[in-house]
Amino acid sequence: MSIPKNYKEPSVFTPENLLREARRQKSIPEGVVSKVCILDPDGDIVQNLVATGRAHLNPYWACYHTQMYNFIHQGIEFGIVGTAVGASFAVLVAEEMFASGCELLISMTSAGQIVSKGHPPYFVLIEKALRDEGTSRHYLPPAPFSTINSKLMDCLGEVFENSRPPVFLGATWTTDAPFRETEGAISYSRSLGILGVEMEASALYAFSEVKNRPVICFAHITNQMGNIENDFEKGEAQGSLDAIEVITKAARAWLERNG
């Protein structure tokens, strides 16, 4: 039995109230995070930034579960949170980011290849994500896909045409159970033209739609689900250098339009 959902009813428990109590308990000063924030579920980008001395802790981030780091790339300041894996964790952090002053969220998650666009690694700008997780159902009524905001897609426009590293546009499958990616589910996803399988995008896009918050999701296609030898190779610095370039192109396009 599932609890009936009233999708227009506001939540009693809010990220603002949670962060208020976290600041009190942890003696964190009032302040805002960077305008552009990044979710890095694998944590490879954060790890490289910290290891090379490019990132420092944000003093205002009051999340109970994560740390946020700040860094500057090509003149843009970013806030970044690593290892928030899975739909519910990603949306929890996204809610808190926007409640803390974020104005654009970019997620960069690794993904397994479904329909091939070449030999991994490469990137996909996720236009829509198949909803095979539970979190999105707390934000939107049941439907096959969650989609990126159309204005965001207009903003990104031709940014990734002839991009190096390559960035393809397409759909992904968001699952809650990475070790239940069965042949039947993969074949079904392939029949829909889905490019990769990941764990966050459909929930993040559902949150984005309901809360009217701009979220861009990328999939870094890095593997064939362990079905070949030497899989999961991302490239230099675990793919973090290429990932930052892709993220920065998207952020710059949004900033040029939104200031």
C-alpha cells in the first residue's frame, strides 16, 4: 500500500528549517553558497580539486551529510558536493543547495552505456530521463520520463555542437538498483533509444519542474556495466578535467543569459 499523494500540498519539513537547525547546532555562520553549484556523485571531480589545492571548504554550507567545496574555473566560481549518489540523496542536497543561495545546479554523474555513441568515455546532456526510481514520484504524478526545462535547453542551444570532449544529446534511464540492470530492462531501454543508465537525473528533473529551479544533468558514459575487461576508465584524472570543461560551458551559457 502506498500513501496517497497530493502533489500541490506543500511539505511540512523544509530544507530552510533543517539548515537553520544545522547552523545552530554546528555554529555555522549565515551566508550563501556559490550561484552555480555542482553535484559530483562519483566524487572524482572533488577529489582532484582538493588534491591539486584548487578547492576550499565553503564556510556557510550547513548540510548534515556532506561538505561543499568552492573553486574557480575560467573566472566562474562554483560550489561542489561530492558522493551524493542516488536519486533521494541527490535531491536532498539539491533542495539544500537552492535553499542556501544556489541559482543553477549542474549534475555530472557517471553512467553505463545502453545505445552506443562510440567507445567510452564520452558525455550526454540528458534531455529526459526514464523514471525508474522512487523519489520523483513524491514530486510529480507517475509518467514515463522527467525532462529538462525547455528554457534551459534553449539557453544551451548549440553550445555542445562539435564539442571536445564530445557531448551528445539524449535520454537516460534512472534506476534505484544498479545491480538489477537485467537484460530485459536493458533491452527495453535500448528500444527507447536510451543512451545510458544512471541514478539521479529523473528525480533531479522532477524536483526542478515542481520547484521551478534550473537543473542541468550530464551523464559521463564511462562503462559497459563491467561486461568488458578494463571497463570504467574515465580518462585523465578520472575524467574530472574533461567533466569540468563540459560543466563550465553549460554554466557560462546560463550566466550569459541570466547574469
